[in-house]
Amino acid sequence: MAYRLTTIPAADGRALGVAQWGAPDGTPVFALHGTPGSRYGRHPDEGALVDAGLRVVTYDRPGYGVSGRSRGRRVVDCAADVAAIADALGIDRFAVTGGSGGGPHSLAVAARLGNRVTAAECVVGVAPFQAEGLDWWAGMDPQNVQEFGWAIEGEQVLHDNLARQAEQDLARIEQDPSKILSDDWELADADRAKLARPDVQRVLVEAFHGAYAAGVWGWVDDDLAFLTDWGFTLDEIAVPVTVRYGAQDVLVPAGHGDWLASHVPGAKVVVSTDGGHLTDPDTRVEELRALVAAG
């Protein structure tokens, strides 16, 4: 698809790396990647997107891939970037979904671009760090606890440790693509099963290489943004929202999903009792169909 990869200028002149997947004339859905991630994160079977009539737009958040860094960015800032991309692509109205670190960004787009968003979805998304009534750390894998501990220590500490982590990640998956996440992670069985799939491995390897193309500043800025004020409130959201999460998730524990489910106005809540952090490709297209239908 010749139109798939492009760069689009943000309102402040930064470059934004954009990709499109599926049917060029399909119903537009913005899919906001996780942390770390890139525009290469998508459903492993593009034909399924075509058959479903979906035009999925992904982009590198600032600092990832080919998108210029925006130091000190907040979660809410993604709304302006999404608007710029939609304008450049001639998209008036669209649905938006975000997984993991993309979840809060999807909610920001729903809050600030409600006149253009038909429906939104937050999949295994992290809750605000200062969320009242939530033990933010409870049930979180020690690897993630350590990562956010670096973030609390400051930008440079976080950068240096994530740069080392990224180097190790790329070296490990070069030897064995099934080792997207090291054996040190205490993942749910459902996540291990998904990581054993060659089609999932292929997409995740591409997404990781894309994420680190210009270093790890995107990852750094995501983590820092999650720990500070997001720049919007959930009660600003007035479009249909689905909150999905897995009860066995150790990367973004179920408590985060519980909290978001009870604080996003009118949210439809879908809990996978046996699910972990990773989305099931076999059901994902139907979930996207449901998202589009909700609007």
C-alpha cells in the first residue's frame, strides 16, 4: 500500500510519523500505541481489517520512531497531534482506541476532540498516578515497578536505564523473536500464549524496532507524562467509551481498569477473567467493529 507510511507536520512544526492499515476507503479508526511502541503496531492480519472495512491510522508519539520529540509533553497533548493528522488525511470524524500506554491518550482524544470522535476505547490502560482510592502499584510486576521508580528519580536516570533496557530488548529478540519480553516478567498464561504466535512476534518486533529508531526519548516522555497531571479530566468525556482490561494483567493491573471503569462517564466495561495484558488477535477485529458501531 503506497500510502501506508508518511510524515505529517504537527501544529508546532514537529514531524509526526504516520501509517495506515486496512481499507483506504474504510471507516477511520485511530489506534494509539502502547509504551514503548510505534506506528508499526497493528493487527497482524491486514486482510481482516480490509474485510471489516476499517481504515486504521497509527502514529509515532513524539520521541518515538520518526516523530520529533516534545520534551515535557502531557498526555492531553496528543489530541492536537491526532487532529493535525486527521486534517492532513482528510478525516473529519473517527473512532479512537489505545492500548496500555495508549489508553490514557485515547481518553484524552475523546475528551478534547469530542466533536470529531464517534466513540473511544481504552484497552488495559493505566490510571492516573494520583488517582484517589487506587493503590497504583498493587499487583504490578516488579519490572514495571522498577521502571516507574526510575521515572520518579528523574528524566536522566530514567533515560539511561531505558536506553540500556532497549539495547537488551533488541539484542534478545534478534536471537529469539519469541522473547519480546524476557522470562523475568511474571506474565499471565494468556499473554505467554499470545507471545508464542509467530504473527504476533512479527508485528511486535517491527513495533519495537520502530519505537527505538531515534532512541528512547518517546518511552521516557510517556512514563513521565503518566506520573504527572494528564492535562484533562475524565468528566470532560461525552462520547461513548469502552474500557477493556484483563483480570490477570500484571503490567497494568486490573485495579487500574476497575478505577477507570468507575470514573469514565457512562463507560461500557468489558473484563476478560482469564485475560492478561495483550490483545487477542482472533477477537480484535470484532472489537474494532463494535467500537465503530458504538458511534
